[in-house]
Amino acid sequence: MIVVCDDKLSELRSEAESIATGHVVAPVKEEINTMLANKTYEQLNILQGQIQSKLASNEPLEVEYWEQLLKALTVWKAKVCFWKIVLSNGVSLTLTKHALI
């Protein structure tokens, strides 16, 4: 839960900074979140390994994008774990759904 909260706080600070400097990153964040949203924990683990391999390789790539993707992936893994706990305890999905996503 701390990972999710820290990410949201960082996101809000980043958005404020982006607005102040005129830098636009929202479409990239949306793309990343759309890509990760429907993945299982296992799929996220596999993707994490692939991204780490890509970053460790010598191939030319946009490092900032892949690092941002890796950070978002860590947050999505925390969200998946959280939802597994919430749903296994019988908490109503309708009451908690809006709290995190």
C-alpha cells in the first residue's frame, strides 16, 4: 500500500512540475497504465524480467521510457497484491474500487 501511495504522491508532484514547465508526459503515462492494467501478477513479473534484460542490453533504446515503465510496473504489482488481499477478505469491490485506480 505504501508503494501505491508513494507513486500517487510522486505522480501528483510530477504533474504539477510538468504544468509549471510546460512539459507533457500524460499520454505516455496513459499508454503505460493501459498496457499494464489487465495483467496478472505473473505476467507483470515476466514483463519486468524482459524490461530489465532490455535495459541491461547494449541495444539503443529510450532509457527514460523503459525506466518509467519499470517503475509503473512495480506499482501495478503492488496494486495486484493489494486487490488479491482485499478480495480474499470479502470486501465489496464496489466500495473499494475507486480508492486505488
